[in-house]
Amino acid sequence: MFDWLFDTWSRFGGEILIAFAETYYMVAVAFGISLVLGTAIGMVLSLCGRGAPFENQAYSLPLSVAVNIIRSVPFILLLIIMAPFARLMIGTAYGIYASMISLSIVGTANVSRLVEQAIADINPQLFQTAHSMGAKRYQVIWEFVLVEAKSSLILGFTSAIISLIAYSTVVGVIAGGGIGYLALQEGFYMWNQPLMWVIILLMILSVQIIQLTGSALARMVDKKGKS
Amino acid sequence: MITVNSVSKSFTTKAGSVSALKDISFAITPGEILGIVGKSGAGKTTLLRILSLQTIPDEGQLRFQGREVDRNAHPASLRELVQHSATVFQGFSLVYNRTVLENTALPLKLRGVKRSVREAKAMEMLQFVGLDNRAGAYPITLSGGEAQRVAIARSLVTDPAILFLDEPTSALDSRTTREILDLLKKTHQTYSVTMVLVAHHIDVVRYMCDRVLFLENGRIAQLGPIKKSTEFHISKIDDIWVDCNV
């Protein structure tokens, strides 16, 4: 019954492993950049927005508009319009490294909104409490915001990683490498249905593992429902 | 200790400018328990926010611990002044991902106090409020009364000169209210800390306060000593029925 599966694995196993390694390399780098930039932007969006504790719309409004613009552009079109920028930055518009640029941009926009949402769920009185203790701004963020939002942030980051994996399959269009490229070249253009199914099954499995790990980690750090 | 002179505060809403406080002048003397009462929207919370330096008045002078506070005050000097006081909020406002001990020690952590020193002081305060046995618990496991005791312990850990109490018993049942009020009285007697108590219920201020400031439409309607009550009456369920011989 599963002969086709073993047959496909024996023929393409090596290529599939390399493609997965490329995908996770792209996603890891893009997520690393998104984590830093997206968290910082998300903080500004939530803490400097209208009525927020550090209200300063001169920062939050332009960033909010920029994030909305990035999120409005379909990823495949973003890849295309970013090609000249990638060429300027790294000398080529194709391949893994060019893909990482677009993935980092869309990842940053995604993470920033997820961080904004996670912080919005914090009890607003906590900011008054921090102020009443004479907390400095970085202490408000470090000792209150990140501590209370860590569970929501972990779930948000998990969601962002899974979105990046999905986006990474699209970069096959610009010969970006990874599992998407293999699926497109061998699975679609060569119409290799068994290979397509093997890739889909492996993708399902890896996303399940990431989500389960993220959820378990979020539950572990969340003390709001534990003794 | 704190002096306000001709203080006013307005807020801008969609409907236009709303005046929350008008021409408020009074002084808080060291060691007293001052009650602030008034109907909803009378300006109690705004006044408490001004006194606790969470907001700066639009007009008038505010002197806190002998120092003038205005819009030009440097954030660092404001923070330094704020650290002379502590606030207990109605909703306890604990950090739920920190243990009771970590919550209590948090104000000291913000001031860079060494872990062993701050935890020893936090334990001392938890003993004072009778919750040293719950030091390792997370706030989600506490009752409302216990959570407020932790908030009180946390407010005392820095030895504040003045304690602001923003309706600290509004979220509690009458028996727990009595326990918290007795704890606050014990705090006042033990540490001689000045207290400013915003309350909805007149019984609470009669039981707690030396003087009361009554706000009406953002103005002081009355300010002075009150007839104190030594009892805080708790109605029992049997007391409320018109006829219980059914």
C-alpha cells in the first residue's frame, strides 16, 4: 500500500532532505531577523499608539502604515518587486539569500502585529503599577510587559515561524531553493504526484512538531493558570 | 508632605474639553489618613493620579515632599519622587507570571537591590501581612483578599513615606474588606505611613480616616475632620430579610 512512498523516498530522499535543510536555513535566518525587528516594531506599535503608556504617534503611525503596506502585498508580488533591491544588496535576485530578504521583510511585518496583539492583552493597570514603582521605560518593558506577555509571544512566534515556512515554499518561483522549489520543479513541472504527497506529509509533520513545541513551551511559562 | 494650590485638570474627549478638577487647594500632613470621597466622575481618581505623580496638573502648583512638580520636571527626578510613595490599586495589579515573593520584591528589584536583600525584605513584609506561607505561590491561586494583602506587602517593601490607596476594597466582599482595612490600620500604626484613601463607601472612610475631602463636580465641596467610627459593620445574610418567619 505504501510502496509508492518508499519508492519515492529511495529516489528523492537525499534531495528532499537537502531541500528541507535549505527551507529551515532560510526560515531560521528570516525568523531571527523578524524576531529582533518585529518585536521592536511591535513594541512601538503597542506602547506608542494612541492612548498607550508611551504615546508617541510620530513613531507608531508611520510604522503601522509601513507594516500594513507590506502585509497588503501578496508575497509572490513582494518577491518580484524586491528583486532589484536583492540584486543591489547581495548582487543577485535569485536563490536562497535573495529569498531571505523578502522572507525577513514579510516576517518582520507579521511578527510586529503578533507582538502588538500579545501586548494589547496585558492588563493596562500594570502600566500604572509600573509607573507607581518608579520604573524606567526599559524596566516597564523588561520586568512587566515581557514577563506578562511571554506566553502569548511564544504562541505568536510559533505562528510566525509556521507562516514563514508556508511563505518559503513560494520562493521556489524565483529559484529560491528549499522544499517549495523541489515541489514546484519535480512535483508540478514534472508532474510527480507521489513526490508532492511525500513533501506535503513531511510539511504537515514538521508544522505539527513546531506547533506542539510552541504550545508546550507557552504552557510551561504561563503561570496565569497554574499553582 | 504634599501641597496642592489652585490645581486644575482637564481632559480632551470627542465631545470637547472636560474639566475633571477645578481650583483644588489643600495639604496632606505627615502621618494622617486622608479620605477622598465623591460620586463617580467627581474627580477622585484624577486627584489621586495627580497626588501620586501619575499625571501633572494643567494649572496650579503641586509640591511633593517639598519639591515643586510641573510639566518641566525631568523624568528621572519625577521617578525619584514617585519612589517616596507607593500605590495599592483596586484590581491588585500583580504580575501573574511572578510568584508572590517575586511580586513583593519587585519594587526593590527595579531599584537595583541585591536579590538576597530584596527577598529577605519581601519575606518580612509577607510575614507582616500574614502570607509568608504563600511566598512561592503564583497570584492565580490567591483569593481576592490574599491578592490585596500581597499588593499591600509590595507597597510597603520600599518603606514609602506615603501610601496611595485607590479603592483598595471595592473588589472585595464585606468580611474581606474588614480584614484589609484592619491590615491597613495595623500598617499605619506600625510604620506611621501617611495614607490617602480613595473610597466609594462612606463606612470605609469613617472607619479609616482622620480627615475627608469630599469632591463634587471636580471641586472640593467639604474638607475636614470626621466623626470616626470604631466599628466596621458587616451585614449578615440573616439581617437583610423583611420577614424571616415564612
